[in-house]
Amino acid sequence: MFVRSLKDVEATDYFVEWGSGTSHRLLTEKDGMGFTVCHTVVRANTVSLLEYRNHLEACYCIAG
């Protein structure tokens, strides 16, 4: 079991500022689980053209 908080991740390289928002990478390829889990916040009124060549991503919107 992995226990990681958003605050814990912010102090590592797994917290990414990517221009139109931020991403907390809670579970990554290095963890060996076969998938990743991220908490991503997209800034309002931005446009993001994203492409994932090496993995699939499922997303859900909680507001906006």
C-alpha cells in the first residue's frame, strides 16, 4: 500500500507545474503498478493540447 498526501508530493519532483495548471503525481510508473494516478488542477480560461504517447489516462471533472 502506498500512502502519499498532496502535501508530501509537493516537496518532490512528482509535483509538476505544467503551464496551464499543476499535477500531483501520486502513483507513477516507478511504483510498478501498471498505471498512474495524478491529481491535476487546470487553471480556468486556459487551453491545453496534451498528448500521452506511453500511457492512457482517464479524467474526470469535479467543477467548472
